[in-house]
Amino acid sequence: ADAESLALWSRWRAPTGLIALDRPLRYVLEFAHTQFLGDLRGALGFDALSSLGAGLELDSSKYDIIVTRTRLLGRYQFGDGVRGWSISLAVSF
């Protein structure tokens, strides 16, 4: 199979003006777009998939714990004949 895709992904993080755990609480905005190529093109009924996301990020790096950031994000995915929502929880360490 010729499984190829071309993707663009972007994330913007900025302080909300609120403080949590002695660090700024950040808002997060995300955008992603994937264009499927080769044998993947149309295999699932669409040629491209995009998503828009927004959420919050908590910075715990001041404290001596393994997790330094926790991010909760909601995303809306869409493409030709495809629509859906997701919620993600991510941590950095």
C-alpha cells in the first residue's frame, strides 16, 4: 500500500491572566489539517481532515513532581462527510 499524507499543525499558547500553582494558567488554540495521498486518498470516504481545538494548560513546573504541564483540550474534526468532537488530556514530563 502507498500510505502517504501531508499534514499541517499549529498550536498557540498564551497566558489567561490567571495564576494557578504559582504559574500562569494558559489558554491553548490548535489547528490541524491532513491531506491524504496515495492509497489513503478516499479510503475512508474523504480526502482531507481538519480540526480546530481550544483548551487550558496548567503549569506545575515550580513543584518537584514528574508532570510539568497538564493540558485539557476540546477539538472539532471535520472533512467531506465527516464531523465529530473529541476531548484530550495531555501531560508533559
